Amino acid sequence: MRLYHHSHRFYCGIDLHARLLAICVLDNAGAIFLQAQIPASRQLLLDTLAPYRPDVVVAVECLFAWSEDKRYVVCLPRVGDPVPMPCI
């Protein structure tokens, strides 16, 4: 098993809800740089995280969501890069 040992300047946690995203960004010493609740909007999320994106690790409470037509699961491997995957 390979272990990841690289540190980053920022760490972001996102709690997904149907209409709301709760976001917390910490630096590598644990100081809070951002703690916010924003409407669930892809562009607003990207704009909110823009200052941190050069060196941030993002952890998301839920890694998939149904598409509007319920035929696809939208996976979020990287912020801003959703990948639709057919449901099984």
C-alpha cells in the first residue's frame, strides 16, 4: 500500500446538501481561513475556492449526486471537473 506523505498549504472540507454547501478551509497549521455556507452552485463554489486552488486538498462529505434525470451519477474527482457516470 502506497501512502501519501505530501503536505499542502490548504485543506478544504465540504459538506454537501441539496441547496447548501458548508465549506471550511484550514491551513496546514490548522488555522481557519474560511468558514462559510453558500448556495449549492458550481460557479459559486469555484469562485469561493479560487484563492486556495493553487495548493489545496478537498475532501467532500458526499462524492456523488444524481443528475436531474436520475440516469447519471455525477462524480467529483477534482473541484470543477465533474464526470458523469452511467448508473448501474
